[in-house]
Amino acid sequence: MERLTVPVRGMHCAACGGKVERALAGVVGVADASVNLATERATVAFDPARVDLAALQAAVAAAGYELAAPASEGEAPGDREREAREREQRLMRAKFLVGAALSLPVLVGSMPGLVPWAPAWLANPWALLVLATPVQVWVGSQFHRGFLHDLRYRTASMSTLVSIGTNAAYFFSVAVTLWPHTFMDLGAMTYYETGATVITLVVLGRWLEARARGRTSDAIRRLMSLAPRTARVVRGGAEVDVPTAEVRVGDLVRIRPGERIPVDGVLAEGASTVDESMLTGESVPVEKAPEAKVFGGTVNRTGTFLFRATRVGSETTLARIIRLVEEAQGSRAPIQRLADRVAAVFVPVVLVIAVLTFAAWTLWGPEPALLYALTNAVAVLVIACPCAMGLATPTAIMVGTGRGAEHGVLIKSAAALELLHRVDTVVFDKTGTLTVGRPEVTDVVPVPPGSEDEVLALAAAAEQGSEHPLGEAIVTRAKELGLGLPPVTEFVTVPGQGVDAMAPDGRVLLGNRAMMDARGIDVTSLADRAARLAAAGKTIVHLALAGRVLGLVAVADRLKPEAAATVARLKALGLRVVMLTGDNRITAEAIARQLAVDRVLAEVQPEDKAREVKGLQTDRHLVTMVGDGINDAPALAQADVGIAMGSGTDVAIDAADVTLMRGDLRGVVAAIALSRRTIRIIKENLVWAFGYNVVLVPVAAGVLYPVWGVLLSPILAGAAMAFSSVSVVTNSLRLKRWRVSDKSLAGGSGGVQ
């Protein structure tokens, strides 16, 4: 299956999106299709052997819309769509200004009783006709074209409602103007102000909506702007500037202070500090030495260096992030299904309500009944806008995923974002996730009168030739302290026990208790301390010289500094925390006590991790798995939501639904807080969108008139309709202020002010 994301033109409401989606899904060879009204893009998964782009475009064209071609080679993604949206915004702005300039005098001239200072000629029906006609014909042309389009394809949309409503008011007014005596005897009057003002207000709403929707994709634009246009490449012994798209794997690229790195690579010469905050959200620059990885889009701060390109074009980390964020923003959250189902039948239902309203007022309304019937039917048509329902979910998803990416929380789909707020169990892999992933010396215990430095120096000297992780940890610690190491020869590894070497003062033995017992070394003086350290989950290494014990070194995979606080914050959010590890139970339970996790699953083989996660799901728990290694990938895929540490392997990151680019455990809390905040915004949007129509459509139909004499003017209906769409998008934009705050990490839903 191939997956293609392309722009769709001609959509204006949720009903439009549903029709395009059904047209794509009906093509033989298409496995899945989703349409996002907020981004105006369709994502299609299809079999290229059975269907091609031309067939997809033909299917969409048959539904009355246009499926644009994807970006060409070398063209920045989204350039054409952005230009098209900017043109649309300029046109909407011009139409609103013209509409406002003409509608205002029409409104004033139609209300001489309220505006007595208006010139008499402005109240003349012919003057009103001249002023209102450009608004009806040109300013409202998009709605009339949409209505004709709907008639052709036997469908209905928002354009149908606006066009029918305003044309009814306009042509009735034209009839009154042309044959005044016939209609005046019935008490009729013109409604030019209704059609002109409603169209102007709807265009204003669409312009404001387009501007607001443009802001929802700010995160993508900011990410795309991080990649420099050119790179300084060493070719033929000289440095030449070439377009970034022409950089190839293996090229040497020169970077100077203050420049952005164009592609991913490995430092070959020089050293520097690099600001990687665009990837990780971490503001502290990272030291880079030869063989260190550098990433496209990051900023070189200090030194000059050469690096060898390893990933270019669409394979760079930045390009992958942009692609994943675009896919997430274009994906469909399960919570949106309700809005889609309602939108599919909403417009036909509104048309029926408008017809019933007209009939009821004509038959039973007070005189002049025809005028009441026309006014209320137009109000019903105008106020019932399905746009708010269509925008409620995707705009919040767009802003939420974009904001998460800016904070180093890369959420790959709307479904994952929605599901994350419902999880009740968080499973952590231990090694490399809760811990730093490498052994470190935690304790050095000498036998008096020896010192810690003497014990550590001799142990490091014995381990210099070892490749064992414990030995590397001891040598690393000695080097960090700048200890001088005594000369050691005859290094021999004793399998399962330790190392045997020769020092100037005698034979050096470094190993476990079994080695000491086998060589007749008495270690009882250290037994109590060794037992306490072992109970804390640490590995004990005894050191002996010339047949006498000198001390012990305790080595452990140290917990990450933020691990305990992260577990506490998750529990404060009401989540159950489980630790999953292949370590022995004693070590695992020692770590668990430090973290205060709720449950420990120890001695689990890598191939059994996914089975353990499935077991938790069988107990009716929604599980998120946090891991970083290749052996975590099956468990990450099995979990309801998989979260991979950005410091982990590509396999784990690809298998996960969420990636924490910073590799900081606090990102787990931030991801859940962002999910909860986003879902809250979506629910607010849906309540507003549905509640707006449920309450105001009956009011527009006149149900309050028999009791309180309340009717809703079509002009106010148009204003309310425009406000509904703008309010939903504006509410979603509140997520742009979300940040990883102390409140969000301590149990709140999220740092939005």
C-alpha cells in the first residue's frame, strides 16, 4: 500500500468533506481514505497496482471537487496550498470590504424609522436594488456556484443554505420593487438588507475562519523554515555552496558559527556546541566532538566543523518530523465520527425544517403571514451552518500536535492523541528508559586503612583490557576522577567470576563472591555492606591484592534524575505505573522501591514483553508502553499507545505512536497532559457546535414567538452563524499557548492560560 496526502479544492463544510471521503473510499484498490476539512487535504492509502492518482482525481471530480496533484520534486511541501489559501484570504477580504460598503447604506435605507437622518433617496426600493445587487451577485457568487454544484450532483451543503435563503429574500424584494401595488396591498416590504447583510456577514466569517485556520498550521511552517536553502560542501578540494537538495550521502559539509546544519550527519573534524532545541525542546546547547551525530535544522553556536552527511532529503530527522506531524494533523480522531455522521444528514434536515417553517407560518401565522413565513424560513436556512461541526475536531488536533512537536513531543496520529487521554496504566521498560542505560559506579567501600581512590585505581587498572560493561564503568569512573592507574600485566578473564591480573605488589583479583571464595579470600568484613548494596539492586565487585581483600566496588544502572518525580506525577494523574524488565527480581524490586511503582514485572524475556502488555490489556486496562530499545518494539506496537524515547533506536521510534525527542521522562507526563487538554478543547468545540444548532435553529423557526413574541432576524442569524465557526477555531487556537508547565507536570491538564 502507498499513502498519499494531497490538497482538495472546493470544500466548504463538513458535508463536503464527507462526500470527498466517500468518493475516494469507493474506488477499487483504496484501502482507507480520510479528509481533513481544516487542512483541506485528503490522505489515501491505496494499492498502486490497482489504482493511480488519475483514478482518484476522477472519482473526486465526479463528486464535484478537485483533487490536486502532490508537490513536485524540489517544491517545498505546502507551497501551492499556502499560496492558494493566501489568494482566497485576499479575495474574501476584498469581498467583505465591498459587501460592507454596500450593505451598510442598504441597512440604513431599509430602516427609516430607526435612522430618521438617512436621506430620503436611500429608502427608495430602486436605490436599494442597485446597491444590493452587486452584493447578491458578486460578493455571494461562491455560494450560488456552490448551490448550482450541489444541484448538479444532487447533494446539499452550507452553500445550499446560504444561497437559497439570500436568493429568497433578494428575489422577493425584486418582485416587490417591480410590482409594488400588487405586493403593497398585502403589506409586503423589501428585504434587500437581509440578503446583502447576511452574505456580507457570512463572507466575513469565512475570511476570519480562513485566517484562523491558517494559523493552526504555524508549527509546520516553522519546522519547514528551519532547513537552510543551501549547504557548503567540500568537492574537488574546494568548498562550494549548493542547494540543500543536492547534498548527497557521504558529502563533507562545512558549518560555521551561527549557521544552521542542512542535513543529518556525523562530525568528522572540529568541535562545537549545537542548539538542538528545535528537535528536543531542550534549550541547553549540546557539546559535539568527532563522531558525534548532528541533525539538520539545528544551529551551530561556537566552533567551525566538518561533518559527513548520513541522511539527506526526505530521510533527515527534520523531514521525518515534518512528515509525521503533517500525517498526524491530517488524520482523523475517533471522536470526530459523531460530527461526521451528523453533518452527513444535517443540511437535508435543515432544508426540510425551513420548508416546514415556511408552511407553518403561511398557514397559521399572523398577518402578513407570507412575510413572517419568508423571514423565518430564511433565518433557519442562514443560521444552520455545519462548518462549526466539521472544524471542531481537526483544528484542535492540528494545533495540539503542532504544539507538541514544538515541545519535543511528537504525536504521530489523531487517534493516538485521543486515546492517550484515556489510558489508565503506564508501563515503563527499565533499562535505558527509567535508567540511563549504562552501568555506573555508585559506591566504593575500602577496607581500612585503604582509601576509596586506591581501591578504584587498582580495580580500574585490572579492568583496562576488559570489554565487560562493569569493567568499562569502573575504568570510566577512575578517569573522571583523574586517578593514576598502577601498571598491571597478565590480564586474564575468569568466565562467570571476574578478572585475574598481576600488579607489582602481587596478584590482583577483581570479581564476585564466588571468585573470592574459590581463591580462599576472606571477605566477611565486607559481608554486611555488600548485602545492603545488593539488596538495593547493585552489582558487587570485590577487590583483592596478594591474597587479602582491599574493598569492594558497587556498580548499577543509575536511575534517570527525573524518573522518581515522573512516576509520582503520573500517579497524581490517577494512573497506575508498572515497571517491565528482564533483570532478576531482587534488582527489579530494589529499583521499584526507589520509584514507588505500583507493580513490577521482572525476569521478562524480550520476546515476552508484548505478551505482558497484552495481559494487562486483557484485564481491561488501556495501556501506554514507554521504551527505547529494539526489544521494546513489539511491546510498543502491542500497547494501546506506544511512547518511544527519542534517544532510543529507530525501530522503537517507528513502532511507537508518540516519540519524546528530548529523551526526558517528563515528556510522558507532558504528552498525557497535552492529550487531556486537547480532548477537552475538542469536547468544548463539539458542545458549542451541536448546542448552537440545537438551540438556535428552533428559535429561528419561531418556536418562542407564541410564548414571548421572540423572532430571530435573518441578519442576526447570519452574524451568529459566522460567529459559530470562528469561535470553534479560536477556541482551538488556545492550545497554541499550551506549554510544559509545573501545573501540567504536577497533575493539571495542561499549562494553557
